Amino acid sequence: MLEMRPSCECCDVDLPPSATNALICSFECTFCSDCAENTLGGKCPNCGGDLVARPTRAEDKLVNAPASTLRVVKVGGC
């Protein structure tokens, strides 16, 4: 199950489970579409992998499978 991190690792913008502008790598590093496209060129700065659209999670599934509340932010941004 995906961790569904709550924010962009670069700019710390909120990315709730329903966000359609969240992108992830295979390690679940999470970025907003603006940072992913304009700052990172579609590649994860941590692992070098591709950033792809993170699936959304239906509201009724969040009861038993809540999203993470741990914010991961790169010191100094990306």
C-alpha cells in the first residue's frame, strides 16, 4: 500500500490523498507537479528514477488505510 505522503518534498505544498498533482518515484518520494516538471525535469533527485502520477485514494478507504502524516522536506528545497 502506498504511503501517500502529505506534501511535496521540495516546496512543502499540501498534497492530500485526493490530489491529482502529486507525483512519486518507485521509492514513494513525493513531489508536486510544478516542482517535478519545472525544477526536477521529471526525475527524482533522491534516486534518479522517473516521477509518475501518484494514484488517488478513495475517501471511504482512508478510514482503514489512512494517508501518512509525516512531512518529508528536503533541507534547502530542491
